[in-house]
Amino acid sequence: MFEIKLQETRVYREAKEEGRQEGLKQALEEIREKGLKEGIQQGRELAKLELIPRCLAYGISIEEVARLLNLTIEQVEQVRLATKQESSTST
């Protein structure tokens, strides 16, 4: 008699839209959390790089700075050279 398909019902359409909205909300939250974690990690790395010249100015060896900040000797040396170049060009 009445041939109504499930997809044609208002309840079905509302439930489908609600599910879609919930999925979008969850995806946005996951993206936000991932971005926040990446931002924190980048901030930590930047802080380490900013500490290198200060540590070296206190007379701490390149090897010790690398060990303290969990960096490679090459990373410390690169920052040391870049800082040295910056200071020589600014004077």
C-alpha cells in the first residue's frame, strides 16, 4: 500500500545530518589537537635553539650543550656559526 523508502523519511534525513555534523565536529577536534601538539613541539625546539648561544656564552662546551638540550653537535655548531655571523654583520 504505502511504499515509503527509509531514505525518504524525515527521521532518516535528520539522523544522517546529525551524524554528519558529529563527524565534522570530531574531525575538527582531532585536527585542532594535532595542531596544538605540533605547535608545542615546534616551540620546544625553538626554545632549545635560542638557549644555545646563552649556554655557549657561559662557557659550556658544544658537546655539553648538545647533550643537555638533546641535540646533535652539528645542530649546536650550526646555531653557533649563525649567531656568530649575525653578531659580526650587526656591528
